[in-house]
Amino acid sequence: MHVRIQSPALLVLRLSVTDAAGTHRRSWSMPAAPSGSPAWQLPTVAAHLIRLHRRQTAPTVDGFAAHLTELSGAPIPFPQAPYGYDPLHDGRVSCLIDLHTEPAQGNERWPRCSLMVLEQETGRCAWSRITRRHGAYAVIAYTHTEVTAEAQRLSDRRRSDRSGRTAAMCELAEEVRVWAQRMHRQVKAEQTLIRAGQQQRPQPQPRRSARVVLA
């Protein structure tokens, strides 16, 4: 009898940076279960954009790699393993988060960016979904939506599943949701000011006691 060992599904996070020297690209991967989904992985993308904005620094692949390294001790696992394949032709990839960034131009204070999220499942009932967002505001708003939905899903599940693992995941998701909501409100307020013809730099936020420090 032949035993077929199936490779685990993967989440791949790919970053591309285009500047005067050309386009630089790097990818990282991690197992899709249990945290390899947009709800758990988009916050690190949003946090990176927020950090670039606050420090007024240009995006670089090395800078994002350092950002992932800083998160290696966080309770949420983030992709750390280098990934050297084409995720669009890799049947193991169940989720691809693809972020393309460029330095801000002129009076812009946010790096230019576009995001593509591909979710797919192979097999008898194969399906796929592609979500695209353009601009840092849209990426942060999308992150808030995904995180909020995941926190609600786990809250509903907790009513019937009293295990310690579910409770811990629910609390962690709520912590990330609170962070994402705060970031979303800040950038939304900035949008309002800009539309009103005003310019205002976001004030530094006091450090709060939290297990997950994303930005």
C-alpha cells in the first residue's frame, strides 16, 4: 500500500519595492494553519505602512524583513521562512498576500502601495478569491474589516467551545481588533483633515501594555 504524504498548505507574504534603482522583491512563507489567513497576517502589513508614515522613511525590502524579525517573539506567528518559488504556480499556497510599495512623491506622507490578497483551495471543490486595495488608507481599512470579522467569528465560536485554546485565540483576536480599530480611526481622521484642505502630522501614540505590539 502506498501512503501519500501531502504537503501542508502555505501562506506566502510577498513584498515588492520599486524605487529609482528598480524593483526589489522578496517572499516569506509559513503554514496556513492556524494563523495563515488575511485576518491574522494583514496587521503586520498595515503596521509596516504606519511605521513608514510615522518615521517618514522610504520602503525597502530589508526594512520589511527587519520588521518581520522584530515580530518573531509575538504570540501571533508571522512568516519567517524565505520562499523562493512563484506562489501563483505553487499548489501548496492557499493564501498569498502581495504588497507592492513605492516611495511617497512630492507632498505625500504615505508610501504609495497596492495590495492583492489571493485565497484559494484546491481539490474537488476548488475555489479562489482575489481582493485588491490601492493606497495605505484602503489597506488599513481592509485590515480592520478582516480582523473585526475574525474576532466576531471566534467570539461566536467561544459560546459553544469552552476550551482554553479557543478562549486564548478569542482574546488575542480582540486585542488585535482594538489595535486595528485605533489605527483605522487615526487614518480616517487624517483623511478628513486632508479633504478639508488641512495638513496635520499624526501625534505619537503612548505605548500601551499589550502582548502584541505591531506599530
